[in-house]
Amino acid sequence: MQIHQFLTSYSYGDAIGNEALEIREYLRGKGYESNIFALHYHPRYANQIINYLEYDRFSHPENIVIFHFSIGSAVTRKFLRVPDKKVIIYHNITPFQFFLDYHRILAKDCYKGRVEFKTLVGKVDLALGDSHYNEQEMKNLGFSRTGVLPLVMNFSKFGAAVIPILEELFDDGKTNILYVGRIIPNKRIDDILKIFHLYQAYFNPDSRLFIIGEYRGFERYLTALQKMSASLKIRNVHFSGHVPEEELISYYKLSHIYLHMSEHEGFCAPVPESFYLDIPVVAFDGGAVRETMGQGGILVTRKKFLEIAGIIDRIQSDPALKQQVITSQQNELERYRQKRTGQILLDYLKQLP
């Protein structure tokens, strides 16, 4: 039996692509032949990804195909046509309303993606969500055989050292606050800017904000954020755009607080990554964030910006509280160890008829 994976897009540094790679390596380590097939993929992965249209020469009724579903595409039609046993991992689709003012095409794709996802009901052998939040949505749609597969995390990458030039620039005694993720409206980077403005103005002027993530396609949103930053006279805000993995790791290791105000998340990979690096997390209770955090970090249920700025200040100024937060995060980490999530996946797959 071979176990292969389908993706619509394999982007450099993307959480779904990273998970697919970790699953592939875990399965290969267990002796299974396993490949990743995609419609779009970053050129640097040309030697690792196979075009999904070539899957026919691998297809077999005894094989298993795992489809990471995150948006509508032609891959769905191919997935439904193959005779292999079919599994989906649902990563959720952002509601289209978030994108109407900034990216009408993506809004349309997200709308069509949710419509397309409904066509999979009754046509797959197993439907897994990377959170209970995603699983519940599938149950509501009518998927009968469902489960939860915690996101496969690879923490070994964080063994890399901080890049010297970044250390020289940013390890200067300032409090560094971090956000990692796409620069898109549902992530509410504007709320992060407002909180940081208040933190810098009323609690700690010697502070800095890192906004690390891809903004292509959302240049208008980025411009709006930069204008907001200028109008509020916020100092030391760094919009890095997309960065290589080694640079991202350096930003993590140079940061003191991770701040997340997103209003829609199907999971939230930077949360367990921050847990692993002992970076206290302050995050808004949006989508699956509460589930991702568990009992770790500090979850806020109301966007009272001055109050959140005060929470950040308390964590930074109270060593006992900071250690309490870090300990709570360490206790949650076991849920995300690669061996455990990989074994959960195999246990699900072995139950297929």
C-alpha cells in the first residue's frame, strides 16, 4: 500500500505545505512509499513535488490519497476520480467577506471553495480536521466519518542559530513583539498595530514590533497598515514580507512576546511554535485559537486594546507571571510532537476498509 498526498498549492514556508512534508517524511520512515502531488508549487520544491496530473501512474485501489483541502481547485475533480481510498484533511477556508474590500478574486475563490467542499460529502472514506473546530464544521455539513489530526509540527528546525546581522540589529535591549502569518484582513494586523501603539505610548517606549509574513496580493491592505502606523506615529515597526525559514527562526528567537489578534483561524501554527521557544503568547479567541492554545498562554476574549497592552506589560515586568505563562505553554507542547501526530494519522488510516 502506498500513501500519497494532494495539495492545491505548495508554497514556501506555508503551514499546510510544511505539514504535508512532515507527513511524507514520517510515512517514508515507516516504510511506506509516499509522494506529494500539487497543482501549484514553489520552484525551490520542483524536485520534491509532482504535478497532480501525473498521479494516474501511481493510482491503485489499494492506495490511500490524502487531500489537504484549503480552497477550491481542479485538484478536487482529480481527487474524486481516482479509484484510491480517499481521505481529506480540512484546514478550513476563510469566509469570503474578509476579502471583499481588498481582493475580490480571492473572495470569489473562498466562496467557491466552500461550495466545492460540500460536494465531497459522502464521497470520501475519512474526513480529518486539524482541530475540533474544523471537524465540527465537517460534521455540520454532513460528513459521516470524521476525526481530528493535530497539525504535524517539526520543532527540530528551531535548532538553527540566530543570523548574526539580525542579532546585531535587534538584540539591543528593546522589547520585541512578534506576529507571524499572512498579511491579510482576517488576521487583523490593524488591531495588533493599535495594541502596540498603546503599549509603546503608555507602558514601554523602548519596544519594537515585527510583522513577519507574505503580503503579495494584499498590497492595498499593507499600504493601509503602513498609513495607520504613520498616522499613529508608531516607531520601530518592521514589515518584513515573506522571509526564508532561517530568518523567520531568528525573528522568533529575538522576540519576547507573540501577539495574535486574528478573527478566523482553522488552527494557528505560530502558537505551538512560540510555545516551543518559550515565547509568551497573547492571542484573541478567534476560530480555533482557543483549542490550539489549550491551557497555555493568555487567551483574550475581548478586544480592549489598552487592557491587552497592559497584559503584555505585566508579563514583561513580572518574572513570576512570565514563568507561569511559559510553564502553561510547555505543558501543552506534547500534543504537537511529530511522532505522536504521525502515529495518530497511521492509526486512522489502518481503520479504513
